[in-house]
Amino acid sequence: MGAFYDLPMVAIAATLQQDLWEILSPATKSIKVHRIQLHQSNRTTSEQLRISVRKVTGAPTSGSSGGTITPAPKSSLFADPAMTVERNNTTRLSGGTQISFPDLPMNIVGQGLDYVPSREGSPIECAGNERIVIGLETTPGASTIFSGNVEIEVVG
């Protein structure tokens, strides 16, 4: 068993399609995504949005125009995972070899998204220096304030 971390995103406005999280695994360790949570706090009009999950290998060009996230350990016993996590890149990741998982539907008003891949079979995994990218594939009808979290395990 590895070390568990949260990758929180709090109150970020989105008006266009973007990479919500771009997670680059540590060079010598793998990561497993155990949970993806996403909700909005400012919209009252129902709208269906598509969320994508991609594993990216090779030498892609990282996204830009967003911010960074410092992984938050679930225990004080877990060391700094030495990994890069970006959020809300409006210039999206390109290139590399991309493997897409089925899109996740999210109703913008209501329950939001709470996806636990291990309930569906097994966690989403990637090896050292590979990426997991979680993207907003639908342009919201109006500016939307998103908050969420990705729970990961770093193994190795």
C-alpha cells in the first residue's frame, strides 16, 4: 500500500473547456486515482457537463494558463510525493499517447460528480513520468465556480 494524498481545487471560475487537473506522477513511482469529486457553487440553472479522464504517456506538451496544487497528505507520516499537479489549464495538454476512459456525466445543478473508479473495477493507474488528465469537455453556459478533489495513492 502506498501513501494517500488529496489534490484539492477550491472555488475556481470556469468559462470554457479546460484541463481541471493535470497530474504528473513522480519519476520513480506510480499513482492510482481512487476518487474524483467535483461540484459547483454558483449556478441555479441545470446543465449537463462532460468530464473526461485520460492517461497520457510519451512526451506531451503540458497545459498552461492555470495554477498549481500542492498535494495534501492524508497522514503526517507521508513524505512530499515530489510530483507536479496543475489545475484549470485553459491551454490544454497536447501530444503524447493519450488513452481515454469513458466520459463522466456531471449535472451542474444537483449532486455534482463523485466518481470512485475502484467501485467500477480498479483505480485509474499510471507509471512514473506519466500523466492523468481530468478535463472539462463542455463549455459551461455561464461562468461556473468549481470546487473538487482528486484522491490519489502514490506507490513505490
